[in-house]
Amino acid sequence: MACCVFGSKILLAGGTIGIQSPTTFRTFGSFIEGKANPFLLEVDRKLDALASYPIQSSIISGGSSYFEVIDPIRGVWLTLPYPPVFDDYNRTYDPAGPGDFFCFVARSNIFCTSAYSPSYYRFDVADPVKGWKVLPSSFNSGSLPENTLGRTFVADGGDEEFILFSFSYGEPEYPHPHILVQLLSSDFSCVTTLNRVLLPTDKIPLVFLPPTVIGLSI
């Protein structure tokens, strides 16, 4: 399951098999396709559900409901456009998952890539007709950490820029858990690293740490 805050509501959602239940928590209907541990977030006053990793049926069918958004008026889930990271993967590998999936949100924009994708892609939920746009190579100049799914907090930085705070660990040059602080330009063309703040491992719950860093301390 995953949870989030949407307006004044605390929501819990997740699962790959539909189960009918009389619980009073069930107020937003069922996903079009099941999602294990989805990334739930409010974007442009709508609730989006992004799958944290693909389900085989979704991959085989083209991932038609990998991302979904709730229609708050009708209370039903609608499909968002298919993310291109699957196409990047399937051009080189057999149809399967896109590897580790990386994703974060800035205002109404969803950014995503994967371990097997050469590019980052952006989708503006406020202007869905334009679909997914590939970002220029300069976007990767700041080297975003792997596995940003649900681990990046995005704040307005002024002048329509964004400041990204990402929990990161295990990078070859920076194996110790830290907060990576970066600046995302207003035109989404580049990410610039501003600082790295080391974190004391004895203050971080073990569930958030991989075995390779457990035991390290400052």
C-alpha cells in the first residue's frame, strides 16, 4: 500500500488484485489496473497514481494504465499517456520492466527516466495534449541520483526555478547517505548541483538503508 494527503483527506491505495471491502476508506474507486506500492501525489489539484514498477500484464499490453489520474467530479480513474521509458528498454532488451524507475514532480510536471533510458522525459498534466517531451542532454548535467521515486522534495526557488532535495546513497563517489540539493532551471533544460549534506546513519531508520551502508556512521 501507499499513502498520501489529498486536500483534507488521507488516502491509502495499492494492490494488484481487486478486493471488495465495506471499509469507509474506499471513496475513490479502483485503479484501471492494479499497482503495487504506487507513488501517490497531488498534481495541479488532481490525484495522480504512478506505478513504482510495472506489472507484466501492463508491459505486454503496452502499459496503457501505468500512470492514472482521478477525475474528482466523477470519482473514476483515467489513463495518462504511456511513458516512453518502456520503449527505451524494449529497443534493447526483451519486453519486461524498464529497470529501476526514477520519477519526481515539479508543479504540474512529471519527470521520469529509468536505468535503461538515455533521456529524461517530461509530461505536463496541465497540458496533456502535448504528451511526453524528451529533455535535452544538458538536463542530465547535474546527475540526478538514482531512485528518485518518492525521495525528492521539490520547492519553488524563485524566478520560476525549482530546488530539489533528494535522499541519495550508494553513488560510487558518494556512498554515504546524504541529501543532494540541486537547482532545476525554469525552462527545465538543466539541473545544477548546489550541495550535498551528509546524514548520520544512526538517525536514519534501517528500512531506508541498503545493507551496504548499514554500519557506516559519522
